[in-house]
Amino acid sequence: MNTSAETRTKKIRLLVENNGGVVKFSELLDRDQSQISQWISLKSPKKVGEKIAREIEDKLSLPHGYLDRDDNYLEPINSRIVEIPVHEATMSAGTLDQPPTFDVLTDDKVFLTENELQELQLKRENLQAFKVRGDSMQYTINDGARVVVDRKQRDIIDNRVYAITYGSELLARVKRLRKTAKGLLIASDNRAYGDELIEYNEYNSNVVINIIGRVVYVGNKL
């Protein structure tokens, strides 16, 4: 086994241990328990390829390349890792002038590095994260994905993804917003779901849509 394969195996063993064992880890990755066991076998572990390594990092919201970083590399980097707590999607009601706030913290976290924040031009104090439920944005954002939202980016940029509440909803939704001649289109990337149109006169005169913030990170950069 080469150094990169050994590093991946070592990291995956630690991740399995820290995430409740093989059964829980297989649920997090949506893979068979037998495959996880093969990866962490003490006698002859099965090599984890590039595609699977990146998939594991995305599923667990780890920085890309995390599984390939040896201990010597990680030692100085650890001090620059930024933890972003994951909130429940349930939200308290608000208005356009007073956005709703996340009201329940979970035990989950999204980990980014300071270098990644600089690259994305983000400030930690503006960021909140939560877990997406449902498949309306599949395959851009899969069911169960952890997304990071920049609460300061509330101005609509055409065709970008935002966290919103709509009408009297108390649940945040992640949708792609598009400006059309008739109004604002709330679109799903999964075409099995229909789009919703808010006409401009309705949008301007009523508190119909609340922009919580733009989705800036979901395992990979958007």
C-alpha cells in the first residue's frame, strides 16, 4: 500500500471510530457495512480510490483533500480549522426587515479552514449551517447534506442558491432563485418538482419571501 492509501485508511479508521462505528458510518455514507469493513481491515484493507475519498469528505463536510493529509501536515492546520455549528431547519418567523433566526442547535458541525474562508471571501461571524431535508435540489444538494449560509448575502443574484422562508412557512427551504420578466422564480434543481413564480407586484407589496442568506458551501463550493 502506498503512502496516500495508508493515510486514507488511517483517517477512515479514525472517522469510523469517531462516528459511532461501522454501522453508523455506513449509514452516514449510504454504503454497505461490508464495504466499510473492507476499508478498515487490519490484515489487508481495500484501497480507497480518489472518487470515493472525495465522496467521503463531501458526505462528512470535510475539506477536500482531508483524507490525504498526513499527521505532519495536519498538525499546524488544526489551529486554523473553523467550526460552524449546524442548526435545525426549523426557524422562528420573521419579516423582510428582521430575518428569522435558527433556534435549535444540533451536535453536527461543518469544518472549513481559514484559507477556504479567505478563498470564498467569507467571514465566520456571518455564517450559519443547517442540514437539508428532501431531494428537491438533488443532485446539486442531496438529502441530508449540510449547507453553509452567508446571512449577509441577501441580495438576489440571478440563478444562485438561497435559504428562504416563503409565505407563512416556519421551515427554511433551499432553492435556486431566478429573475424572469414576470417575477421571481423559485426553482428546484430536481425537475420532478415544479417551480413557483412570485410576480413582481406581489413580491413588492407583500411579505411573501424572506431571504435568509445565500448558500455558499455544501461539501463542495457553489
